[in-house]
Amino acid sequence: MPLNKQELQNLRHLIGSHETASKKLEQYAQQCSDPEIKQMFQQSAQSARSTMQKLMTFIG
């Protein structure tokens, strides 16, 4: 079933939010000196990227 205009707009907003979060988390990881916290930021960034990619599959 195709997405309506509002659903598509919401989906694009969610994708953009996950992309922004991923980039910010990567920046935080690069600035972090504590290895455990750095890894946490990197894993969170990867999770955001993964969710973003999954959401993109709904666009087609």
C-alpha cells in the first residue's frame, strides 16, 4: 500500500532525525577519551544508521 503525503513527510523527518543523531554521536565518539563511553557512542551511532536505512526501505 503506497504512503500518503503526510506519512511520507513523517518518514522523511524520522530519517533526517536519525541521520543527524548518527552524525552527532560519531562526533561525540571522536572527541571522547574514555574507551567505554567512546564505544557506547559508536554503537549508538551505528544503531541510528541502521534504523535510518530500515526506514528508507519504506520510501521505495
